Amino acid sequence: MSSTVAFIGLGHMGAPMAANLVKAGHRVLGFDLVPDLLAASAAAGVEPATSAADAAAEADVVITMLPAGRHVLGLYHEQGLLAAARPGTLFVDCSTIDVADARTAHEAVVAAGHRALDAPVSGGVVGAEAATLTFMVGGGAEEFAVAESLLAAMGKKAVHCGAAGAGQAAKICNNMILAVSMIGVSEAFVLAESLGLDRQALYDVASTASGQCWALTVNCPVPGPVPSSPANHDYRPGFAAPLMAKDLGLAANALRAGGVDAPLGYKAAELYAAFAEGEGADLDFSAILRTLRPQNGTPA
Ligand code: NAD
């Protein structure tokens, strides 16, 4: 069944996601603060709205794809999205935001007489363009059932993770695993170099032994063993280090809020924050390996 969707935030991720909804036969009213982005999405069949509230007023479903929690909460409140929408509208926030903000957003949506899901994504711009994203969804089962066909138009998988905020929780837990494992894999390659162990030999062993993980077999941080990994392409992202740093910051907030002692998670957040602010600003997150070498900075 075709829906009318208000899509707010037509950036790197939002633009291709909105375009895929159009391709699937939905009416999409789009809005972004940047006029050029609105024009680019219009070329893909998204109807430009004059404001986010105007788009929401006509929609069955409002999807947001914004930088951070303050943008989502700002739109819901100051920019009048909740007030403009018809009663019972489904608000699906696909941005990656703090778990606490996601829960606050759910409460605000429900208090205004609407329905809410948090549905952050994994898969990056490539996944957004190819409609192969994975959605991690928090909220009620009925709301999830309503959103499923829309999520299917933008991704290959949607996992209902639990109640409000569970999608965001799953996202930061997954990315904390990814960051820690990428650092671990990188340290192992650096150790191998210092021991004179060939990187391909380490790869051949670890990729079929207990060291096997995505950071090794898909996004291998040294050039050679996995031709498609960013390490073979000057560390062009892929998954950019600043995005990893952002997600680890959210994980660290949640660790602190819950009083959870996760020494590796905190350390990974610290390392990626420094890397993203420095040489990693435009690089794939696997390039962290360069900072872990004794002669810090030598290209792989
Ligand atoms: P982006 O900066 O390219 O896009 C965000 C867009 O939101 C911008 O175009 C901005 O103008 C717009 N915006 C901000 N405030 C607005 C408002 N009040 N009204 C309308 N538009 C507004 O960011 P992105 O890379 O598309 O990421 C979006 C979200 O997806 C982030 O939360 C990010 O963490 C998450 N994410 C990104 C990736 C990725 O690879 N880029 C992967 C997974 C998740």
C-alpha cells in the first residue's frame, strides 16, 4: 500500500533513502534546510515542501534523518512538527542519536497523540543508495508492522529490537563491538609487523580461526588481503572515522548514564575522538591502524 511520507533531512543518507521510497511508489514530501539538497531530491521525484511542518501536515508517516538528537527534538518542538501532524501520524526517526534523546522523543510524540519508532541504520551511503540498509527498530510491535513496508523499500533487513530507544541501543552496542574489534585487529597487524610475520599469513590464519570478525574479513585495515577494503583505496570511506567517533561518543554517554564499566569501550571512544579530529577526519575508520604503529603515521 502506498503512503504519503514526509522526509526531513535530505543529506548523504536521507536523499537516497527518500529517492528509494519514491521508486517504491510512495508519495514523498521532502524538506531540508539546504535549498540545493531539496532541489537535488526534487530531481529524484521528492516533492519539495516549504517547511518540515508543512510536509508533516499532509503525511501518514514522518521520517527524520538528521545529525543529532537536538535536531530531532528541536523539530518536534520548536519547529512544530508534532503540532502540525494529523493525530496518529507515525514518526520514524532514522538518525543516530542518544538513547536518552530517543526515549524523550518517543514520549513527546506519544504525548502529542502520535506514534513513534526509533530506527537507526547500518550500511552507510552505499547501503542507502542500494536500498540494502539494516534498520534497528525500537517501539511498539504495531508501529513496527506499519513501518515495515517503508523500511523494506529502503533496506534489506529491519530488526525489531524492543521498546522505545532499543534501536539506538542496538546501534551503539554494535558499533562499540566494531570499534573495539577494529582496534584489536589493527594492533594484531602492528604486532605481526614487529615480529616479521607476513600480513597475508596472519590474515589466512585469523580469518579461518577464532580471530575472525567483520573488521578483519570485510574491512581489513591493511592493504592486500581483502581487495575491496578501504585500506586498498587510500582509506577512502567506507565508514568515516568521524561517524565512528560520534557513535562511540553516544555509547560513552550511555555507559556513563548506566554506570557501566567498559574500559575498552571508553578507550575506543577516546582513540577515535582524537583520530577523527586529526588525521582521520576524511578517512575510513580502519585507518586508525596508522596511529597504532610505533612510528605513528607511516602509511600502510
Ligand atoms: P548529513 O549531515 O549529510 O545530513 C543531515 C541533513 O539534515 C543535512 O542535510 C541538514 O541540512 C539537515 N537538517 C539539519 N537540521 C534540519 C532541520 N531542522 N530541518 C531540516 N533539515 C535539517 O548527515 P548523514 O550522513 O545523512 O547522516 C544522517 C544521520 O544518519 C546521522 O544521525 C548519522 O549519524 C546517521 N548515519 C550516517 C551514516 C553515513 O554513512 N553517513 C551511516 C549510518 C548512520
